[in-house]
Amino acid sequence: MPQFDVLCIGNAIVDIIARCDEAFLVDNSIVKGAMNLIDAERAELLYARMGPAIEASGGSAGNTAAGIASFGGAVAYIGRVADDHLGRVYAHDIRAQGVAFDSRPLEGGVPTARSMIFVTPDGERSMNTYLGASVELGPEDVEEDKVRASRITYFEGYLWDPPRAKEAIRLAAAQAHAAGREVAMTLSDPFCVDRYRGEFLELLRSGAVDIVFANESELKSLYETASFEAGLEAIRGDCKLAAVTRSEKGSVVIRGDQTVEVMALSVDEVVDTTGAGDLYAAGFLAGYTKGRGLAECGALGSLAAGLAIGQVGPRPRQNLREEAQQAGLM
């Protein structure tokens, strides 16, 4: 039997989250709703200009790992931090969430990654990420014992930005499939898809990736279409299983000739969309690894995403397993 339900691999990033108005984004040349990669100098500049902030361990796949753990799943995480204060904070925080994290810290060199996230009044988040030590992730960091011991190895599309991380992912995918396991990815961001469209399509069409998570914008970007329906039909033919989120419209899950539409969780107020997609993936995978049907998996994803957007920050404050039980989903 597998030791872990899911092994998550991603950029280990400390999130620094602050509210701002639309004018702040314009004045500071920040692309709204996107993940903007920045250098150390711009990171210092934006940090100096931002208002009161919440600091917490983050990163897309790290958020998903924390969510799966909150659902009661057995989960591990691979990501690089530096041997510095933020690196130690990150390691302590993710382990405290119940996630197995044994990646060795980077000694010397660049500091731990951080992302300054500006949340506008509509709840939209604009991320400005200095990748720091996370770019040092390489094939030597892949823990084969954890890959082989996990039902699913899950990674974020953002890993295509660091130069050697994609080598690590291809190695992990090969190890997972050799052990009879599955591989999942999230497309992460429409701009990320624009940068690596050809490589992402190759991952799907070659069978290197079995399960894909995307939002509507990422799906349209992947297939360069304005039609959601056309994008769905295209991805249906390219991968075994796909879950596509549509904000308040819920999500659509497709596998072969199956199409399952899932309602979004009704929320009183959208406070912060940071991590909503990450938590959707957490809920879906928490159900999928326990053999739940696609509709139930999607409902668990909607529950986790809905709770995430009702708070500031991406990590679940509620016990998601208890929330799912109260909702009759577990």
C-alpha cells in the first residue's frame, strides 16, 4: 500500500500578502491577476512600498499539500528553501500542517523565495515573485522513495520557469509511472501557459501527465481559443482526466466521454482569491485518492476553494475534513 496519497513538488515560497487599490497596481506596473516574476532589487522596492502584510509559507503546490493534509490525507512535499530565517519558518510551518518535508536546505547563495501578493477590493490577487532558492530545485532533489510510495505525484506548472526544475519533474514522472502511479499537474497561470504551451501540450499528449488542473483562462490559453467548449473538447482528447474551474460558475470535470459539472460553493464575500485553485486541487485529490466519484471529488474541490476565497491567505484555517463531514461529503 502507498505510504502517501499525494507527493507535491513545487516552488517553496513565503507569501507576503497585503491589500491595495487598483491605482497601486498601475503606479507600480503590476500586471493584475498574474504571477509576475521579479528580481531581488524589485522585490525590495515592492516590499518597501506595500502596506501592512500577512506572512505565511506558500507556493502553489505547497498550498495544495497543506490542503490535502487538512482533509486528513497523507501528503509529502519537495521544494528548496535556503538555510536562512525564512527557510526555517517555511519548513516549520509546512511540517506543522502535517506534511512530510525533508528537502535539504540550500547553504549559502540566494535566500528563500518570497512572493508579494497584492489583493485588490474585488478579491483578485496579483503576485510578484522572487524565486530565490527555489530555482535550485533539480533532479538530485527528487526523492525516489517518496515518488514510488505516493499514489499521485503532483506538480505546479510554475516549475517550468526555474531552469533545472523541469528535469526534476520529468524524472519524477518517469519514476511514478514505473511504479504504476499517476502524475498530475496544474497549469498555474495563463501567462505561464503562454510561455510553455508547446511543452505543456507535449506533457499531456505523451502521457507524462495523467491529470490536469486548470482554470478557464489557462485552458483557453493552452489551446489559443476564445471558446471554453472548444478548449474542453481539445483537452478531453489530450489527457486522461481534467478538472477546469470557472470561479462562480463552478467547475467541469472530464474523463473520456464523461462530463461532470460541479457547482461552486456559495460565499458571502470574495475576500482573496489567492490559493483558490490550489485548494480546489487539494479537495479533488483528497477525494480521488480515496476512490470517490468525479462529482464528489469536484464537490470537495469546490468546498475547499470556496472556504479559501472567504479569507485572506491561501492556507486553510478550518479543518477541511470536518468541514467536508458537516457538508455530507466525507
